[in-house]
Amino acid sequence: MSASELDTLKADLLEAVATASDLASLEEVRVGALGKKGRVSALMQRLGSMPLEARRDFGQAVNAVKVAVAEALEAKRETLAREATAAKLASERADVTLPVRAGPLADGRVHPVSQVTDEITEIFADLGFSIAEGPDIETDFNNFTAHNIPPEHPARQDHDTFYFAEGPDGTRPVLRTHTSPVQIRTMLANTPPLRVIAPGRVYRCDSDQTHTPMFHQVEGLVIDEETHLGHLKWVLEEFCKAFFEVPEVKMRFRASHFPFTEPSMEVDIGYAKVGDEIRIGEGDHWLEILGCGMVHPNVLKAVNLDPKQYQGFAFGVGIDRLTMLKYGMPDLRAFFAGDLRWLKHYGFPPLSVPTLAGGLS
């Protein structure tokens, strides 16, 4: 093959490299030129049959074509790779400034009762309280007897309490009527000092606009050797200020009677009504929100604590009632109706986790 023919071959191959539109077609050019059966490789195979004098010059000329084509292939490969990467990035480009697309997570809602329970837990955790839990089905002792509730008390009657069938020991388990049994379990299992809250479901035979057979309650208990009524008032005031997210609250403690506390009090909170809105911490109106008192000595005796050494306070509040009051929900029955429209309106986004630093609501 003459030098002019080699030049022509070189030009043809370089043109083929230059016109390759993608990596696949470039690979075809490489195989056709430098592959085992390629045009340049075929010329290299002819060297063995050539005279010694001509072999050196012809080999150098063919090798020069091979090097030029290989360099052109590599340069073109890098160019096509960059172009392919740029095209892929352009096709996959995402504008991170656009709003997040609504997905399945956006359709879900946290029930207001669950949200408020988390709010209450966050507040009392900050005050140093632990969370205590217990079963919904309780013994008569834990639910009534240990709380100094006498056998003839109306709360023990079938029209007020859900009883199960009598057991082998002659007692009838109950669906707990308050979360106070958790306090009994805590005092029996631990040695003071104690500082716990017990949120959970409770059950009573009652149903109207503001009562349902199952509702939610949180109770608090503090037991040590020095706690007094002033501590109780401070804890409740701090809780109400944090929960309703107001700088100050007006609270009124009225004498009352509960079998498990002495003295016993019902707590009212001051509010103002502006249109349909209730503003806590303003105005001259009063609204009852919870009951409280110092733990009765008989309750301490029932859990094997000496009332001459230990004392403490307890309080209880309906979580559903707090939810209605804070978020303006008129009918408690809607809480359990399973209406997705109601839940979408009053519910909370799944990632709306209440914190004191970031805001509860």
C-alpha cells in the first residue's frame, strides 16, 4: 500500500471518528479500524510477509495511522461522554425552589387528641415528670378500693362503670374509669420520691355532646417528704401557661371533695369570650378545667407508704376537654366519628411535632 493510500485511509478513519454521534457509533468505528479484524489491524498483519527492507518503513507508517486514530477516538470519547452527561443532567434537572409535591404523607393527619397528648407530655417532661402507663382493664382494688372509694359510692355502680364477668376469685375486673390505677401501680412498684403523669384512655357509661363512653385523661402524681399545696398550684399554673401559650393565666382553686385527696379542689381558669373565640388569660369569666388535691393518707396506706413520712399531690384533667378548649371544637362526639373531612380540618400534619422551643401548636 502506497503512502497516499495510507493517508486516504487515515483521513477516512478520522472523518468517521469525527462524525460519530454517540458512544455506540464511536465504538463501531473503533472496532472497524483497530479491532482484531479492523482495517489498520489487517495492515499490521501484512508486515510478516513483506521484505525486511520495506517492513520498517511500512510498519512506521501504519503505526502512525494507528496512533492518530487511537488519539482521535479517545478525544472523541471524552467529548461524547461529557455531552451525554450534560444531556442526562439536563433531562433530570430539578428546581429545588419549587414547593414539595403533595404525596401520601401530606394526606395523613395526626388526630387532635394525639397531638394534645404529645403537647402535655412535652410540658410535663420539661417539669421533670416521667410517663407512666398501665392496662385499660383493671382490678377493683386498683381502680376503686386503693383510692379510698367506699363500696357504696355511685362510681362503683353498673350504671357508671363497665364491669366484666366475675372471676374465679370473686372479683369483677373493670374498664378503668380514670388513669389513677397507674398511680397505684407506680407507688406499689417504686419508692418515693415519685413524679409521674399517666395519660391514657378511660371508660364510663356516659354519652352526650360533651361526654363519650371512652375518652382520654391525664393524671399527675408527686410523692415525697416535703411536697405541699404551693407546689401543686405552681405546677398547674406553669402547665396552663405553657399549654395555652400565654404569658399569664388567672386560676381559681375552689374547695371540693374527692375520696382520694384531702384537701380537694376544683380548678377554674379565667377567660374572655370574643365572638366565638375563647381567650385564656383574659377577661372575668371562669371555666372549670381540672380537679386536684393532696393525696389522701388512706391512699398512701393502701400502697404501703407511711402517711406520717410521705405526702404529695395529684391532679387529673380530660385531654379531650383541653383539646376542645384550645382548638375550638364544639362537639366531643366528632372526635370518634371517623369523619376524614373533620380530621383533615382539625388534624395536624404528621411532622408537626410539638416542642417547647419550636412551639406546641
